[in-house]
Amino acid sequence: MESREINEIIQSNIFLTAKWPIILINQLHISIMLYKKERFYLIKKIEKLVGMGLLNIEGGGISIRVAPNRILVTPTGSAFRLWEVKPGDILVTDERGKIIERGKYFAVAEFPIALHIFNKFKICNSVFHTHGPFSLAYASIRRKIPKSTHHVEVLGEIPCLRSPNETKIKDKYLKNPYKVSMPEAVHRPEVYIIFKRLIKEFDRYFNGRGEELKKHGLAFIVEKHGLFTFAKNLEEAIENAARVEAAARTQLFANLINLKNSK
Ligand SMILES: [Zn+2]
């Protein structure tokens, strides 16, 4: 619907009562929202993931490619708002991160990595990020995820990407800010420069692994940060995140048994 038509509808209804136009505007916004069905699909998934503990208050984000050159991404701060994401909070961008539609928030901070993955692997349509506690334990000591279960073996190597010293980089930038060219959907240059460095590290591990995506999703953890999985669709990316978390948990418990047996 053209904005001219929307204005005409609003104008023709404005006589009703003072609050009617506001209600009407809200309803119109919902009805003309791009990729409405996909937004509701994403929100349903978020609710399930929170219930299963795969998304928590510490962080995380989801990006899905819904059409060629069109991506939906969860907004920044979703975790801290306890994952209460509304359809209008979800952003629509192109594959360069240019905003097509957004509500009051920018995209989740890790979005530059997702954009890089979408551009690098055209077969990939979903990037899932979580601060799952078990994979985070491995990320905290920069160890790759061990293949402790059959379920995780199919994913191939799950490396731990070395992360730059985030605090140091942020402080340095904030003391001496400079112009940073970054995707329109992200808004903090001091955070963007950190993820830009991580992208180089990502390429070091994933160059030449695109063929694997046809058969299964891929995963990695980032030092002291969290887990990322990416796949042909969101279901696969989520399933892989669950597999990685289970493998990390299993190895941790197995280590405890070994520790007990060695005494
Ligand atoms: Zn994160």
C-alpha cells in the first residue's frame, strides 16, 4: 500500500475520535509491515528457544535470509529485554546491512558476522547466535568444541575463533574516534571494528567449507563470547546449536567422571 493511500485512509477516519487515528495508524503499520509472516515465525521460535534455554538473558541473536537480498534480524538489546521481541522490532535489511525497514532499534551487534556469512555462502539462509553456558565454558579458555557425541561429529570441526581484546579496542576508539564505514543497520562503531577483525579470523577457518553446508550446518565459538551456528535454514541452525551445547556439556561431565576416577 502506498503511503499516500494510507494517509487518505487516516484522513477519512480522523473525525471519529481523538484516539482512533492512533489505533488506526498502529493497525496499518502492522498490516503493511514487510515479511509479516516471517516476523511472527521468528518470534515463535524465540519464545521456544527461551523456553528451552537455548537463548538467555546474556545475549544472542538471529538473522534469516527471507528473499534474495532481504534479511530479517533481531534487534539489539533483545536479551536484556528478556527476549520480548515485537514484530515491529525486527529489522529488514539488504545483504549489505542497508535498512529496508526498522522500528526503534538497530540490529544486534553481531550482525556484521551474519552479513559476512550470508554474502560468503549463498546457500546459507540462517545465522543463530547464543551465549549457551556449556559452549561458553570452552570459549572462555579458547578451546574448540570436542567431538564428545555422535551428534556433533557430523558438523565437522567447531573451532574457537580468537577474539581481539574488546575492552582495549573499544577504549582506544572512544578516546580517539575516527570515521568508520559500517552497515547502516548497526550503530556502534567501537563494536563494529571488533567484529570486523573477527571476520578475518572466521575466513581463516571457513574458507573452502561452503560445500559442507549442502550436507549440514556449520558452527564456531568466539573466545570469551559465545556460539554461532549457520545453515540452510533456521531449524537446522537451531538443531546444530543444541548439538554443540550437548557436546560441550557431555565433555565437561565426562571430565568430572575422569577426575573422580583418577583419585
Ligand atoms: Zn553475543
